[in-house]
Amino acid sequence: MSDVKTQDPKRRALGRGLEALLPARQPAPTPPPAPPAAPSGKPLEVDVTTIVRNPFQTRTRFDEVALNELAQSIAATGVVQPIVVRPLSGGKYQLIAGERRWLASQRAGKKTIPVFIREVSDEQAMEMTIVENLQRADLNPMEQARAYERLGREFKMTQEQMAQRTGKERASVANFLRLLRLPQAVQEKVEGGDLSFGHARALLALESEAQILAAAQKIQALSLSVRGTENYVKGLLDPERKLGKVQTSEEPEIDPNVKAAQDKLQRSLGLKVRIEDTRGKGRVVIEYSNLEDFDTLLTMLSAN
């Protein structure tokens, strides 16, 4: 009878997104000590203080309101979905998935938390953590961009492979990676929520860093929408189309009454005004060339 003990084959599934990342388990030369498996395949309750943060974590910001709401829920009903950890030396564990639940459990005053223990390499832990985060919706655009970049750099993944691993469209992966071309100051605005993903993508059409920085400042100062930003950038790229169409030598005839109103507004505001009228319906377009003109216009329009 052999004295060699076989390893318990029972392992809890991580879910299709994570389990698919793990190849056949290889025996480690010097595995760290791990507690015995829980009966009936149930997760183990582990002291929250023995768990350490994952250095491969791509998320850097947490919504404090959402985190407090999760803490209240855990205080009332406990942790519904166990977190995933791997064993370290000295009776410690490293997070692989579930950092929000771990943080919220501590805020809720929980002494222990249910965990699934997985013995994986540094490389496997990094890939699992990055992919698990990308499958969620609460990463900001720059965190997602850096996560995709890390998958490509650390694991030599193509954009197609990243899309398959995370369940995203390849075009979406490419758009996030393009955000890393933005100047650092603009990336910080996107990460802080001052500019959205749509704003950032529109700015990428500009060629120089100086242009992008200047445009980002103006967009933020004027609180332009994404559509407004796209139109503004088109105007920078093609000044002749700034008003939405190329001027031709054959200007349409303007009703004398409309022309008179247009001239009156221009004299009153000191800015170029264009009235587009079609059978009593249309729009008034007021042009300004700098922020001072814009501030003056707002003051005049809001007076009385």
C-alpha cells in the first residue's frame, strides 16, 4: 500500500469567466500550507484580517456610497457570494476576486468572510484578477484601458483574445486602448469623471498634444455634451465646416424681415448672428471666438 496521498479532486467552480483561465493544475514544488477542504464543497469562513489585497488589482477607485450600501447589506444578510483567494505563507491569503465584498465586510464589522481557496501561480492570479474586473461594469474608462494594456503586455494577448476572455467586442477593446494615447492630464480628467469616455474618444481625433489639452479645457469649461464635443472637434479639424456646412458663393435669399432681425441682434450682442428660418420655424446661431465673448453673452442673456 502506497504512502503517497492523493490530492482531493473536489474543487469549487469559480464561474465560467474565471475557471476558463485555469489550465490543468500542476503540482507546486513547495506549496504553502492550506487549511483542509470544507465538507460538502462549501466555502470556508476565513478571518478577514488574514486576507491581503491583490497587487495585480487594476481598480484604483471605489464608489464610497455604493461601498457603504454593500456594507449595510452584508451587515443585514451576510456575504451572499464568497470571494476567491489563494494561500500565502504564514497563514495569509491573497485576494483574487471580490475586493468590494472584502472591504464592505470589514466596514460591516464582520470578523470572517466565506472564501473559495485556489492554488494558482502569480501569472494565473494576475490574469484572473484583471479579467474578473473587466467583466464588471464599475471600472472607470482609464482603469479599463490600463487593464487591457496589461493583458497585452504581460500575457501577449491580441485584442481579439482580450475580447474573447472578457466577453467584449473587439472594437470596444481597441477604443479603450486608444485612450492611453491621451496626454496624462486628460487621462486624469477622464479617471476623475470630469470627462466621459465619449468626450475622450472625440478628443482622440485631434493630432497634437497641445490641441487635445486646449480642447479638453474648453470642453470642461463650457460643459459641452459628447455631441457638442464631437461638433467642436470637427470644427477644429475643418474650420470651413464649423457652422455645419461649407459656405458657397450662392447664398440663399434671406427674408428682409429675418435679415433685419439678424442685423439687430448682431448690433445688440456684438457677435455674429445667423437666423435660419423656414416658414416661421428655425433656429438662431450665435458665434463667439473666445471664453470672454461667451461669458459676456451669458450675462446679457440672463439679465432681467
